[in-house]
Amino acid sequence: MIKYRLECSSGHEFESWFRASADFDSQLLAGEIACPLCGSIDIAKQPMAPSIVTKAAVASRFTGPAPKQSGAMQTGDAKAALEALRAIKKTVFENSEDVGSRFADEARKMHFGEIEERHIRGSSTLEEARELVNDGVPFGILPALPEDLN
Ligand SMILES: [Zn+2]
């Protein structure tokens, strides 16, 4: 899941969750994202602090118990959100197998029952992520943390 801060053409700000960044793009193009205040579908994505846009997103297919999220996630408290993300990443990393760049392949094979289901993580290009979305393969994108970019 990925959270975006959005703003409509009238300057109303709101936040929305998406399964993947590709979902945001396709829903925006389809006019499915509307401002909750005025109904405008002229929506722009606000830059987030910290930045969660990465070229090769770390993707994961993880269905285990997620760490408790603090209520601060909803208030947009960047520091608390960062802590929550760290906790989620830690859980994923401790409970999944790193398949690296084979992530898209492995996730697809699992989805279509060609190999046994397990928790995996790895990296995928935006193009691969889009294809997974198109194929209906469930996966999540873990935003990069500031320390990952060093
Ligand atoms: Zn609005």
C-alpha cells in the first residue's frame, strides 16, 4: 500500500491509499479519484516528505501479520509515518526471502500456481510492477527510507 497526499484544482488537500503507484496513475486517468470536498477530478499529487518515489521500488509479496500502525499514520505526521514504515520493512525483511530482480517472475508464478506460495521480497522496475498490476498479481511496494538512499 502506498499513501499519496493529493490536491484538487481548488486547493483542497486530502490523502488516499493505493495498492501501487501504477494504481494511482490508472485511477487518475480513469477519473476515479475525486476530491472528497468538491468532487473535482482535476487532482494533482503532492510531493511527500520524505520522498517515497524511487526508480526501482522495493516490492514485496507479504501477507503475514503487519506491525501495529500508530494512529499518527492518519495524521500525516512524517516522523511517525517513517517509524511505522521502518517497522513494516523490518517485519517483511525478517520474514521473507530476497529474490532480488526475479521478484516479478516469482510473484507471477505464485499467483498462477506454478510454484508454491511463500513470502518474497525483491526489486522490480516500474514496467514490471505495471505488468503485475495488469495481471492481477497482488503485491505491495515498500517506499524507500531515507537511509536506503545513502
Ligand atoms: Zn476540491
